[in-house]
Amino acid sequence: MRVNKRFLYIVAGMLSFLAVGFLGICVLFPEFTGSGEPEEPVFALEEIREEIPQSAAQGEAAPAADIAEDAGSEETRTAEDPGAIQIASAETAATPAGTSPAAAEPEEGASEDAQAPDADPAEDADPAADKEDTENTPADDAAEENKPGGDDAGESGDEKPSGEQGDEADDDGKQPSEDLPEDTQAPVFLSFSSSPEVKLGKAFDIHNYIGYGDDADRNVDLEVTGSVDTSVLGEYPLTIRLTDDAGHTTSKEMKVRVVTELSPGPDREREAFSDFAAAYKTDETDIGIDISRWQGDVDFEKVKAAGCEFVYMRIGGLDDGELYTDRYFSANLAGAKAAGLKIGIYWHAEEGSAEEVRKSVAYLMKVLDGQALDFPIAYDWEDYKNFERYGMNLADLNNCLKVFETAVEENGYAACLYGSKNFQENVWTCPKKLPVWLAHYTKSTSYAGDYFMWQHSCTGRIDGIDGDVDLDVYYHGRL
């Protein structure tokens, strides 16, 4: 067989080319031949992004929480647990929580809603028994059991607006932290039960028995020394200590009693309207009552025939962040007008910011609908128990009153403040445009400030109303 030499040369050349190419591949890509060290695996882009923080991947600054920690780890308390401390971001520290707080549920045996406009701070009948601090007296506790403000609007059946909740508050809700007033005073207890009872086996929460605040600090530190074992009957002493950012401290002693049955409340003496009139009706005064849904259906003709000359009535309020109308307001207003009684209204307030106050006044004015009044619209803010959950200082609270006064005046009405002697002297320290409506359950008040009306009692009785009613004295010429 003859072989073409040219063909052989071509085959040999091709084999040589393939050999050289194979050697080159082995040198450049050893993994294809099983030789050399294997390279690191290549990750997909998505896998790489999971390992790198997004802010760093995009060239952004470090998270705010890290910045806050570097800046000194500013501390705040959560709305759910004011005693729990957490590291706050710069944004969180500048915007206190608690603008629309939900009221803490009372423990078993806590007082129920009752009649008077939040008159929890009333004093003992003897003016000499007035206390220098803000601790409630036994008479205070009795009055708190009679208050209507603070009732749960969701359970009361009072009318609530539709579509008016959920709007975000403006930035001017509370004072910015850089505008805090100078901290010159120690924190104060706004509400304090010195010897509370807890039923055997029930949970004990200190915030159900105290409320506290400060002139400047919005997050007062709370320290409780001692413990309570509600599974064992007995008395448990506690020391409650408050400390503000300036280092001022206040402390009180509490003795918690774990019992099988809670003690009944005191049986308070009732006062007939005729006796009240005989003691306080003069040529310089008018005598009247204040009411809410707690009085139910009122026969205003009988009320007037008994000697009543005016009636203050609750128009509605803000409760657990919801605006509501007292479900008896329309009937009370119509009935009192028809009977020829002078009329005033009060607002059950729980606002935690200036913006909430403005929304409350706007709602109030819609409900009032231009009706003529004989007295100023009273601002009734008394949610002092567990006040710390609001994230306010006392300057913020006083600012709520100022905003209320201004907003009411812008609508053509006058405004006043309702409050007890105790809180008028210790909490509501800002200048007021009008004299106050004073609550002080005593025979003769020792309050030295200006007041045009005095709520004398929460246990009055008058024909036309079933049950207790508040008794009030109006002084001519003081408005």
C-alpha cells in the first residue's frame, strides 16, 4: 500500500499542533487536568450582598443605633415598660414616646369609674390636714373612686368619631429636647398609694400604684428596693426612689399587703342639696352641680326646683387615644336649657402633645356646634396615675393647657382649668388666663390662688338624680 508522503506530513503537523495546544491548556487551566491547587469558589452576587450590610455596600453612614452608642448611649424607656432601659437611636431620643398612651388596666379591686370630673386629688375635710407633697390622702382615694373622666370610651358606649384617628402628629407635639427647661427641682410623685392591697395570687405591678414626673426630665429613673411575693400572705415593705437627669432624688416608703380579700372602700357621708344650699348660697354666689353619663337620665325640672342654679356637664373627651362624645351630652344640654339653668361644659383630657390638644378642640367644637355657654370650657386633665408612660415633663403638661386656652379662644369661647387644690399648687404652675375651677372636698377651702368656682363635694344628693352628684359654688364677679 502506497502512502502519500504529503498526507503524512499533514497528519504529523496536526498532531504536533494539538499536543502544543494541550500543553498550553494544562499550564493556563490546571483545574481541567486535575493538577495544581484549586481556586476559591466564586459566589453569586446575591450571596456576597448578604454578607455585607446594605448601608455599607451603598456607601452610607453607620446605623443610628451605633452612632447613639458612640455618642454616650442615651437611655430611654419603652412605652410598654417604663422601667425597662434600652439604647435609643438619635431619632428616638429626640422624640419621647407616649404621645397616645393606652391606660394601664387596673388590678382587681382597683376603683371603678364614677361620678365626679376626675376629682382624685381632693383633700381631707380639715384644711389643717393638707399635705405638702403630692401624695393622695384618704379623701383623695375616695374622690378617685367617684371620677368619671378616665372611663374607657370603648366600653362606655359614648359616641366616637369615624375617620378622625390615625393622622400623624405634627413635629410640634412636644418640646424638642434641646428646649428642655432648666432642671431645678426633684421629681415628684403625682400619685402614690402608701399601703396598697393585692389579692393573693394576683400579679403586682408598681406602676398601678404610683405616678411620677419631673419639671424637666421626661424619663425619670425609677428604683424599687424590696420585693413582693403575692403567693404568700403578708406585708412587704418597698422603698420607691426617683432620680432625674440632674441627680435630684425623691423617695417614699410603701407597704404592700397581700390579702385573701380586698378591704371595702370607706362609706362616705352624703350631703343633701338643701343642706348644701343653706351653707353656701348667698347674694354673691350661685349653687349648682356637675354631671356626666354617670348620672344617667336627669330630671332637670326637679333639679331646678330643688334650688340648683347651674350645671356643668361633660361634653366628651380623649380616652386611650380616642375622641368621644359623652352619650348623655345632647340630652343634658337640651334638658338644662329647657329648665332655664345656666350651663358650662368640661372636656375629659388625656392629651400628651400640643397637636393632640388641637385635634381635641377641633372635635369639641364640632360637637358643641356653636351653642351659647354661661361659663368657660373647663380643661380636665387628671391622668396622673402612671403619668410616666406619657413621656412628658410637667412643662409639657402645662403647655397642653396653654394650647387648649388659645385654641378655645380662637373659636370664640373662654377656657379655664379644673383641678384639685393639691395639683393646682404642685403641677399646674403656668400663668392662667382665667381663675380656676377648684376641687377641694372640705367645708372651707384653704386654697390661696384665684378661683371662680369651687367643687365642694362629690357625694351630694338632689331630687331629679339617682345617686351621688358633685356640688359646686360659683362666685359672682370672679370671671
